[in-house]
Amino acid sequence: MSKLFEPANIGTMDLPNRFVRSATWEGMATPEGAVTPRLVDTIAALAKGGVGLIISGHAYVRPEGQAGPLQMSASRDELVSGLRQMAAAAHDHGAKMVLQIAHAGYFAAHHLTGTPPFAVSAAVKLDDVHRRELTPEDIADVVHAFAEAAARAKAAGFDAVQIHSAHGYLFNQFLSPLFNRRTDAYGGSLTNRVRVHLETIRAVRQAVDDGYPILIKLNGRDYAEGGLELEESVEAAALMEQAGLDAVELSSGMTKFSTFGAARTRISTQKKEAYNQEEAKAFKQRLKIPVALVGGIRSLPVAERLIAEGVCDFISMSRPLIREPDLVNRWKSGDRRKAACTSDNLCFGPARSGEGLYCVTAAKKGKAATQKG
């Protein structure tokens, strides 16, 4: 059997295989950020479909850090009971579950939060929205909020947490010279720009036990002029490893102001797949902790090659599992056809409009088949 389907581990977390469902904003929570039955069913379907490790959609750790409508939250103790149902849905079908904790920072949805978004540096003006620069006291509060959210994840039965530091979110903004023009202890050199990450990893570690895995989602490159580049990203990850990080999930790009977004389109050939693999090689050469790779993986032979060649340790997928939550089991059964996902990104539309995430292309085909029948 392929090595992809063999057990593996991240720290103390034992996994049934090397497939990861990368965090995907579902847009299925309540307006207050609570877990809904639809979210629980989504996680259950992924676990039934054979995904070994499921990472939740991003959960904001403070109200002003909300990124979009119907986003899940981990900002209050009252939300733990719903989160517990989500974790149980994964466990009931043999998967492990990670809560991704996040703060949108510069790109927070001020029309939803009713407060000005935080900016790492007020000097950065990429649009006309009024923002407030984070003070050192604000930063300490954010670090504390991440630690509290991690404690809630553990209380809810999640097997690990993942800090979101990719795609233009707050911690990516601290690392990226494009957004971070501070002149205090959190700006300037890489040592300063990674400081909030190290403080957060240590604070989270204090909030959970020593064996509880802490992951991070990190940009290898921002693909934006003046943004984070590979050499500094690798060095930042190495410092995080020293601080107690257990694994890195490698991505790239930003939601806005980036040549490439996190989810590229027109992935029509195997050569276009795994578009972050060169960056992954650099991370693997430097780090001892596992590296999960996300970004355009659609074919089982590509996934097998990435593991066999030591490019990464885990295969992360997002959009393919929206269309086919049972993709891993399909491949395991011997059906090696590539994922049905066409990488058209139409799936994000329903989430933005409040309908919740689903594969629009598959729904259209199903409707057409019904009408034809």
C-alpha cells in the first residue's frame, strides 16, 4: 500500500494516514460564531471519507478579528459545547481534529465587527478603510486571546491547534515587510517581526500541556511586492521550532494585494499541481518538525511523489475535499483518477453570500442531470 495511507504522527498526535484537510472557511457558523449542525455534518463527512487529520475553518480569537460572515469563533467559553460536537464528529469516524485559531488584523470585516480593524503599522495605507495601529498592550491582549482559544480547543476535545499566519492574516502581517513597518520591538529585523509568533507559541504552550501539538500555517512567500520572501520565512519557522512548534503547514499568497492568491485556478496538468513544492523543499532542509504541503494537489501520483522524495511529510488539500469529501477513500480503494475539483474557485461565492461553502460546479452538474432525466 502507498505510504500515504500508512499511520504517521505530529508530535504526540497519532494519525491514520498522511492526508490533511486544510483549513477552509465554510461560512456555516451562526452570526455569533457558534458551531451549527451543518458544520458538524461537514466534519463527519470528511472523517467518513478517510481524511486522517481535519483542520477546522479559521476561528477568530477576538471579536474584532472576524474575517467574514458566519465565521466560527473560539473567543468565548460559551462556544466550547459546539466545538466539542465538531471534534467528536471527527473522532467518531477515526480522524483527528485541529482547531485553527486566527485574527484577520488589517483585513477584518469592520462592517460586521463595528470596530476599526487592527493594523500592524498605521503607515500602511492599501485602501481607504480607517484602521488602528496595535499598541504593545494590544499585542499582549492578542497573544493572551490566542492562548485562551487554545485552552478552549483542548477543553472541547480537539487534538491540536493551528495558528493562522498565512494569506494576509494578522500574524502574516507581522512577518511581512509589506505590512510591518513598526520601529519598536515588533518591527524591523526578522527577529522582531517574528516576536509575536514566539510569544504566542509560548503562551499557548502554557495554556495547554507539554504534549499538546501546536501547528502553524505559514506563507513560504507572500507573492506581493515588498512582502515576505522564502529565506526569511524559513528562518522564522526555524525560530518557531526552537520555541516549541510541532509542525508547519506551508502555503503562499494573500487574499488581496498579491500576484497569487492562496487558491490558484486552472490547475489542469500535474506540472501545475503542488505549486508550493519548491518552498516546501527549503523548509524540509531546515526543519526537523513535519511539514504539510497545501496548494493545488489533485493527483495521487503527485502526492505519492511528494512524500517519496521527501518534499513534505503530509498532503494537505482544501478545494478537492469540498467536492469530494470521500476522495481519500476513493484513492485508497484503487480508484486513482485525479480529484474531480476543477479549481474554478466558484465554491467561495456561496460562503461569502451566506449560503455556506459547497461545490457550485458539482451542484450545477447535478441540477442539469436532474432536469435532463
